[in-house]
Amino acid sequence: MLHEVQYFYILIAFALSLLVHYLVIELTHRKGIFMDEHDKVQKMHAMPTPRIGGLGIFLSSMFMLNDTLGGYFMLASIPAFVAGFLEDYSGKVSPEQRLAIMCLSSVMALIMIPDVVLTEWPLGQVPMALGVLASVFFIIAIINGVNFIDGQNGLASGTALISLLALAALAFTQRNGSLMYICLILAVAVLAFLIYNFPGGRIFLGDGGAYLLGFMIATIAIVMVQQHAGSVSALLLPAVLIYPFWEVLFSTLRKLFYDRISPFHSDDYHLHQLLFRNRAKGKGYRPAALMLPAQAVAAFFVVLLRNSPAGLLWIILLYILLYCAVYFNERRLDGLRNKAVKA
């Protein structure tokens, strides 16, 4: 399904990602730039850490350009990546500005890739206008979902890697060489980054990397559903990206109705942050070690049940129930720990 030269490009992309991330780590420490401040409410590392892991992934992903569809993905991703990269550098790009640029990447993808318009829904096709709105909502949700979970060793990049491998496997089952190649280029670029990120946390994705990967996995998943509507259920879309998708929805609802704060207000009550405080015991990689296996199991069954709406719905519901059960238990333990500290 792939040409020999494409396998060569995949290997070179992996090597390039390894090299760029190594150079980024060395340069940022020497120059003191692009360092993530450790006193942010979302962060859990003790020392300032480079947060431009997205640069190596972006540069390695340029091997997608020899595929027409991959070239469109790369072009559409540029605004989102640049917005995140500028935020990593300056910390002065407002949430509203970043949201607007995310929308720009989404619109560019919709214009260049017709299959990004999400007209295939579980209950049948919907009008194009509704499909456009659904696509923009889903892409922005996944971008923010990946960004929410960055800052914890291996969690965001591991989540993206699992999603990309699942999408590559789906492309293989559908004999879609273009999507398979795109997924594998991104997967090896992320894998090389993960070597530096997990478990030691020598570099983070940063907003640039999180926005890039969130955009890519969201748009690839939409194209997969649209191009193979007859053999892939539309429920595959939330199922294959269940963790970042549910993280955004749950966090928004939690902040509005449980914590009574603005959904735009940053806090440290995401599930991975609770797991870090309650169970990490000084090991920054522990939340990823606890959460990624569940995602890998879910991804395996998503691929297996790709054309079973009932099966995919069960995966989604079981994951949500498990997430909520674990979350509120960890929230309870966190409250007890805070009371003990105050006492």
C-alpha cells in the first residue's frame, strides 16, 4: 500500500525529529529561551523546561508534503502551529487571538480538503452548513483537549501517538495509503519526541506542539469517517479521540456547574493533575503510566469495532463512566489530603 520511498521518508522523519529535539533542548538551556515557567498553575515540574517540542514534530511532518492530501494538512496547520509557537515564545497571545487562529486553520482545512466537512453523522447525513459548524467545533475541541493535558510527562504525546497509530491501522483496513502514510509520518515524529519527554520530561510539546497535534488528529479522523462512510461508523470520531474530546467537554461542564468558575479560567483540577498529587509520589510520569494503557485498550477495540455503532457507543459510554468514577474519587482524596495538610 505504501511505496518503498515512503518507508524511507518515514525513517528519515523519525531521525530528523530525534535530531531537532536534541538540538532544541541543548539550545534552549544555553540561551534560556522558550522555557516553561514551573510556577504556572497547570504545571507540575520542578525546573524550567523547554516547551517547543512542536518544532521538531512540525519540521519532521514536512515529509507529508510529497503526498497531496498531506500537503493540504500541513498548509492548514500552519496558523494553529504558529499561534501556539508565538505563545510559547512570548506568553502574550490572548486566548481570544489563539481561538481565532484555530478557527482560521479549521477554515483553511475546510476549503482545501472537502472531506473535512463533517456531513456523516451517526443518524445519517446532515446539510453542509451544519457539517461545517460541526467540523470547526470538533477540531477546536480536540486542539484544546490536547493542550489541556500537556505539561505531564508523556501524557499529551502518548495520547496523540495512540490516536495516530489507531488511525493508521484504520487506514490500513480501508486500504487508504495516503492517510496511512500521513499518520505514520506524524506517529514517528511524535515517537522521537516521546523519547525525550517520557519519563524524564526534558522537553514539552508547548502550545505549538499541542495545537499542531490536536489539529492533525482531529482533521485526519474526520477525513477517515467521511471517505469511508460505508465501512466506518461516524461514532468512530468521538471514540478514537475519546480522551481529549471528553477532557474538554467534562472540564467545561465541571467548571460551570461543579466549581462555579469560568470555563476559560485555568485551574489544577484536571484528572491527570489529581492523579499526580494523589498518586505520583514524586514521579512526574505516573499519570501517563496510569492513563495511557486505558486509552490503548479503548483504541484497540475502536479499530476492531470500527463499523459497529453499538460497539463504539459502548466504548464511549464505558470510558466516560470510568473517567467520571475515577475523577470524583480522586477529587475526594484530594479534598481529604488538603484537609489533612491544613490540620
